[in-house]
Amino acid sequence: MNYLQFDRHQLFNELYQESGIDLLDLTMDAKREVIFYCLDHDIEFHPFENLMCGILDGYLYFDLFSEAQKLGLSNELLMKVYQVYNIIFNQVKLAQALNQN
């Protein structure tokens, strides 16, 4: 399984201080809404939930979005998962690029 490792506390705090985006709330809201959807539709969600929990441990798994797609979510829910994934991915890649210079 491929992933990006990052310092969750540092990334979430810096993002909040620089832009006011509360990534913890976005992450937890997306996770909660997907789980509620899956419970309502009797869909197995544990692989997705494990990948979302990885974010809280500082791991962004590359297959997070594809796992979300497998659940048959609405476009609105998929966009929430994508938003979390995209913000973290871009922030980590930006930090890596800045550290190389």
C-alpha cells in the first residue's frame, strides 16, 4: 500500500494558522458523513474508515479516494473526501519541494 507520511499536527496547525482551514474538522466530517451513508445503505465501510484514520496518524494512503468510490457515494460525499485528500497531498508535496531548495 502506497502512502505519504507527514506530521499531522504540524500540517493541520500550519494550515489553520495560514488559511483558517480546519483540516481536522474537514477530515472528521467527511469520515462521519461517509460512515453514516454506509450504515444507512448497509455498505461495508471498514477499509475506507481505516484509510481515513491513517490521516490522524500522519499517513495519507494513495488509494483513499478509490476506496471511497467503491462505496457508491454521492458526488457531494466524494468531493468531501477528495477535498481532504487533495489538501493534504498538496501541502505535503509543497513542503517537500520547499525543503529541497
